[in-house]
Amino acid sequence: MIFDHVAGGLSELDAQIVASIPPGGNWRHLPETIDSARVRQIRQSASQGKGSRSTYYGRMTWDRPAYTISTYFSRPGNGCFIHPSAGRLITVREAARLQSFPDAYRFFGRGRSRFVQVGNAVPPLLGYQLGRVLKQGTMVDLFCGAGGLSLGLEWAGFHSIAAVDNDATAVRTFIENRGPQTPALVADLSDPTELQACVSEIKLRAAKHGGGIALVAGGPPCQGFSTAGDCRLDDPRNQLVFSFVRAVSELEPMQVLMENVASLTFRGRRSILDELQRAFHRIGYTTSIVIAHAEGYGVPQLRRRLFLQAVKGGLPVWPAPQRRLLVPTMAKYQPQATAGSGCPPFSVHDAISDLPSEAAPSPDEAVSYAHTAQSDYQRWSRGIVGIDTLCPPTSIIEEPMTRPLFGKP
């Protein structure tokens, strides 16, 4: 049985649009007779050279990974979120599968909350792949959201002693999937007073586990940097990455793993990334950056994310991708990212073809699987096979293929 198999609602016009788009198609396949202000806006933007908007009003195909699952998958006009064959959008459970959450992981909250939690999450399988090449031990997750990064790192052998986020509903999801004793806190880390209170509490918890912290991880909100938004360099949310650095300077972990959007490497935002690396260097860390292609690490999704690793007393290491990358980008920021090596990535069919074609009437209503598990990915999602079957050991890159490191000996 599965939960959260609920999709965003469609207006009569949206349903007409969805019915007009073939697998692999997008807004360009819509007839001119479709009278939609949103479609007109996209057409005008594309005609002015402001981007092709190639995923907008997109329908997935069964034979390829999904495009990036964002927080907007509750509506059709902001990405490729139409089910490959059904006349609807993908459900929360299908999006969670494409994000590599196992079926046992439940989400909580009303309205768009569950959609936002899934779309904002770091894919757990990606967190697992990165985490298993690090030195394991106690872990703190700042800006934890629903817990995707923590989940993957826990699979890799880390032990969570604290997690923090300002979204109380996301923290509930984090706790409900781990038990009432889970050390998760609701706090706004942009507020210096609340940040200091969290640091004090985390230090007390660390003392109970021997005093040291092996890893501080987290994904400070990226809306101010993302190409999906206005990308304002003066956006106050940009400063949250430096709140993250301030917490690290107080907690003094041996390792740091920070996730953000790949656009931080773009020319217009590069100054922020440079300053971020300098900030870690000033407090004694050597840093390295990769742009991880999620499909290379077992996630059935074309998701590109920047990861910054900072370590004390050594050099960062990264796992090599196990699966073939589709349309590799920013090669100098990838560990051994070659297009022609490895197994094919998992497809949408591998991920969700066993789920019912009809969405559930409510997220908390349990529904049965439509088919027996048809792939290793589905068997893993159901808990039938272990993660080592899905993701065998990977090689470790001792000298990451990135730009020169700040603080390199």
C-alpha cells in the first residue's frame, strides 16, 4: 500500500492543455486555439530570446529520466510534470519516487506543503552516494526540510544528533519518519539569536556523543540564486548560506557538505560562491565543488545540483558516477563525468510504472500498487531489496576535477 498518491488539480483549460500534449512534448505542441494567458506569456518570452522554456507544460516519457522535480509539480505550466500516459499531473508519491524517497517515507501537511517538501528535497540516493565516501560519525543537518539529505546520509552510516528548519510542517515530516525521539528543531537560522540558541543546543547534544561532530550538512534555501526565480543577487535569502558558515564556525565539524543550485557557478553569481569558499578557508577548511548529475547516482531524474565539501586536515573526496550522464554539463565541476560510461540511468518507467494510473482522492488514503514491482528500482522503493543491490560500491575520486581549491596545501 502507498500514501500521498494525490495530484494537483486541473482547471477545465488545464485539462484541455494536458490532453493536447504528447509524451515528450511541451507548450510548443499546443494548438493556437488554446486560449491561455500563461501559454501566451511563455510564447512571447521564448520569441524574445529569454529561453526556450522547453520543459514548460511538458509531458514525461517512459523511457528517460524525469526532468527536475521542483516545488511547482502541483501545476502544469512551470515544468515537465504531466504523467507519461495518464491525463493528469504526477502525484506526490510519484514525485517522491522520482526524488528517490522510498515508499515507506510519508509526507505531512496541508495544501501545497507536501509538494513543496518533495520538490525542495535533496534526493536521498544522491545524499547516500556522497555520504558513503566521507568519514562517518555524528551528523547535524541545517535547513533540513523534509529530510532527504539526512535520510541518504543515515543510509551511509551517519548518526543524526540534530536537524533544524524553520518550516514546522517539514520538521514534522522529518520526525514522523524517524520516531518521536528524533532531535529536530524548528528555528529561523537567519535570526542570529535563534542561530546561537540552536548552536548551544547542538553542542550539548554533541557532548553526549563524545563532543565532536563528524559532519554538518545542509541545503540553505536557494530561491535567491535559482534560475527558476528572479535571481536577484541582493535577495536576503542569499545570506542564508553565510548563516550556514557561521553555524559551522561555531560547531567545528571535521567535514561539511552543503547543497545548492548549479547556477551559483554562473558568472553573475560566481562572486557569492568565491566569497563562500573564502569564508570556509578563513575558519580552517579546504573546499571543493562538484556539480552532481543526479541520474549518474541512481536517481531517475535529470537534476543538477552544486555540492560544496569542506574538510579539516585533508582534501575532499567525491564518488564517481555509476550510471551514464545524459547531456553532461559543466564538465570541469564533475568527478570523472563522462557521457559514454556506466549503465543507463533509471527511467520514469523504472521508477513509477507499478503505481496506479488513477490518483487517490486524498493524500492520506492508502491505495494498492497497480502491478508487481517491475524493476530493481521499484523493488528497492518497496523495501524488497537493499540499497547495496541498487547502488553497488563506487570508485572514489581522490583529486576532484574542480577549480583550484582554496586552502589546498
